[in-house]
Amino acid sequence: MSTTATVAGTLLPLLSFGTGTWLVMLAYAVRRRSRRLGLAAVGYLLTAVLLVFMIATDDLEKEDSAAEAFLGLGVIGLCWLVGALHVVLLNRWVWGRITGRPQMAQARDEERRLRREQARNLLHRYPSARLEFAIGRPDLPRAFDDGGLVDINAVPDHVLAALPGLTDAQRRQVAMDRWVRGPYASMEELAARCPLPLAVVDGLRGVLLFLPPPVLPTDTPAAVEAGPTVPR
């Protein structure tokens, strides 16, 4: 979630003295569809109920024992401070900074970007490499790593589901438009024929290839000849 959501989610446990922590966990569980966070929400809810029960049944005229005071502080700390810290750690950026994952992910992304550039340069110099190395065809067996390039005019429909940012409806629209009206010549043509949000277009620009259907010899394996499939 965003930084604003993290700040708001952290303030709720703090301002409610932990009784509202379960609401924040429940919101995260629903948004991320996480069973683990759902169980955490149940745990915080039970702890909050216990805290409210302890406050309601507390005899103010009677001094609490050390065990009761320790239990009360533990319940308050779990719902209040631990809950607030838990919300902060649910922020992917914060957790990534703690575990060092952003640096690793950034290094992987940079490596894949360089591989895509190398594959594009190889295609520019040797057009036949598209068939020899199956560039842009993640659906075919191959040993060459092209960094995740996808030939939008050649891959079967199920590969479209893995494209970044596309919803199921947009994927079906692209598949149907490609089948009915033919291959795409550029990113601009794809965006014009299948209206896509600008953020999706920017995300796809570095991944997609717009290669014309190849003129194949008669002895080319049928697997490589596979073209666009009819969407169901």
C-alpha cells in the first residue's frame, strides 16, 4: 500500500490504544488476499476483546496484583505498540529496506533490461535470430535468455496473461483484436486499437516486440510456426 495508507494505518492502532489494530490488519488481508494477515486480524481482535474485558471488569478500588498488571501491560503493548510496528512493516518499501530486497530486485531488473537490449540488437543485425533463438517466444523451448521479450504478434493467448499491468478484460480484447484485425506494427498502434491506460502502455513498451509474421521455409518445425490463436 502507499505511504499515506501506512501512516493512516499506523495512527489507528496508536490513537485507539490498540483496539483498532484488527481493522487495519483486516483491510490488509482483504486487499492482499492473505490468509496469514486474516489470522493476524483475528488474533488482534481477540486481544482487543480481552483488553476491553479487562478494563470493564477492573475494580478501581482494589490494587491489581503484579501478575494482573503484567498481563494488562502485555495486552496493551501487543495491540498498541506491536500492532503499530506490524503495520509499518507491512509497507513493502519499509520491509524491502530492512531485508535488502530492493537492491536485489533492482539488480535483477537491470540485468533483464540489458538482456532485452542485447536481444533487440541481435534481431536488428540478424533478423533470422528470431527463429533460431525463439526471441520473444516464451511459449517455446529455448536456451537463449532474451530478458522477457514478448512478440505480441506471435505468442499464443495464454502468454498475454503474463504481460505486466493487463487485466483479464484487456488481455481478451488484445487477443480478439489481434485475431480479427491482424498483427500490430507498433506500440502506438496497439494502444490505438485497444485503448490502454498510459501506465500500462509505458510498462509494455520495453517488453513487447512487434515483428511481422516471418516467411518460413517448409521444413521449419511446426512449433515455431505457431501464430496467433483464436481466443475462446
